[in-house]
Amino acid sequence: MKSLARWSVEEEELVACCGSTKFAKQMTALSPFSHLNHAVEAARDIWFNKIDVCGWLEAFSAHPQIGQSPSSSHGSETSAQWSKGEQSTAMKSATSTTLQELAEWNAQYKLKFGFVFLICASGRSTAEILAELKRRYSNRPVVELEIAAQEQMKITELRLAKLFSAKSSPAAATEYEPASVTAKANDRLTMINAHLIPASESESSGEKKSQVPKRNRPPITTHVLDMARGGPGSGIDVQLDVWRGPEPRPSFPGSDPSGWTLVGSGKTDDDGRSNPLMNIVDAVSPGIYKISFNTGKYNPSGFFPFVSIVFQITESQKFEHFHVPLLLAPFGFSTYRGS
């Protein structure tokens, strides 16, 4: 890759590249860059390791739907011009029928996931994009969120190359091809965990698992992200119970509700995180736990009046931390066990 003495960028230029203001501020702080690869490496590190889910959603919202002309609500004039160019192959291959089908699937996708379908459209035909949209529609929200973040990074890299070209020689952009970013997210859930759990809550990666760290937070925590509204789910009532029924464990489809004993309750804050639901203890008591969210009170017109997640902690897991985030989408939800 050809080099420059130094390459300076402005915050508004970087917002056009990505759409996340936090990303733009952090990239600007690292400017000037010595060459394009330097900028791309910094962008990947910031995007995957330092920008939270809210920053991802902010960037997604700066994009028009595929097949739709960019408007003033979708970022800057530069961003709009780039979007138009990136979709040029798709528009040339489109027919009225495929555009109609694309619009319908775009609407279904946004209704399910809460954000626009995002794909690096450069060089792709309408048929290719439509096939990928249909394939990804079946994904769980937590999986689709990560895929969309990878596609956003590909778009950002291409736009950084265009910026680099404008500030140097055209060869810088024509020689550049976005590398695969899958290495940044070999474990999808691990990467999402990094965005939903603050750095202060993460265990040191250098600690051996055989060592029992002194806890600085309760062993069970939660966090709610409202993907339909593009931000944290704040003000949601949360309750944690433990099974103390006559049977060893609750049965499906239902057990005596009196078998559940309240451990603690709380409400999510402006960041979507609940206040402590239990005391800080080194070893959590093994057993069956249930964490419930009053989603009906949060969104009276929503599909779910409440959401309960039941999970088991074994004797061998009593020193571990259990983070149970909830991702709310317009017509569903997704959860997983965080570390």
C-alpha cells in the first residue's frame, strides 16, 4: 500500500464513513494516519472493541434501505453520494418486480430486527442482495446484529479508501479491497458479550480458570437492549427467583408457582442495566434460577406481557459469573448466557 507522510481526517468525514459519532471521535483522536492500512486497523479496533451496541445501531440508522434513494435523514451529503454509488450495480440490474420484492423484504426485516438490512452492496446485483436478505431473515437477532456489524465494517473500509484517495492518489482506493473481518468475531456470542458487558465487569483474560477471583459484583446480572427503538431498554421491572419447590426442579409445561422464591428485584437504568438483584457472594448457591422482565408494562402494545428466562447453575459453576442479557425486537426477543 502506498504511503503518505501523514493523513489527517475530520470528524464529519468519519461520520460519513461510518455513521457512529463515537467512532468518528475516537478515529479523529488517533489522526493523522501514516497510510490507509493504519487507518483501517484503527477503525477495526475501535468498531469491534470500543463501540457499544448503541453505537452500532446509530451507524446502521445512517443507511437507507437497499433500493431506496438516500434522504437528508440518512447522514451527510457525502454519505448519500457514497450509498448511491455502492448500490449502482444493484440498481442497474433491478426491475420493477425485484425492487418491489426488495422493498417488501426490507420492511419485514426491519420489523423483525429493528434496524435496516445492512450489506456491503458494492458490485452486487439485486438478485444477490435479495437472496442474502431472505437467508439472513431467519437468523436470531443476536446473530444478525453481529453480521450487520461486520457488513458495516466492510462499508467503512471502502469509504476510508475513498477518503484516502481524495487526500492522496486514486491508486490508494483502486488497490484496496476490504479483507474478511470474520477473524474479529470467531465466536459471535463472545463478541456481543464484549458490547453488552462493561469492561469493568469483564474478568481478566490473563487469569487462570482454576483461580477463584474475589467478586466485585453479584454473580447474576442482566442488561436489556431494545433493538426496536435502537437503544437500551430502560425502566423495565426485573425479578430474580430461585426454585425451592418440593421437586428437584420445575417441570415443563408448568410447576407450582409457590415453588419459586424471590431473590431480588429491580429496574433497568438509562443504560438498560438492572440494579443488583442479589448480594455479592464468592460462591452462588447451585440451583435453578428464573429472571423475569415486565415487558408488558414497558410496552403495553407489545406481543409479550412478560418474559421469563429459566437457567441452571451447577456445583462446578458456582464461582462463575452469569450475565443474562435480553435483546428485544418488535416481534420477539433473544437471549444467551454471557460469561
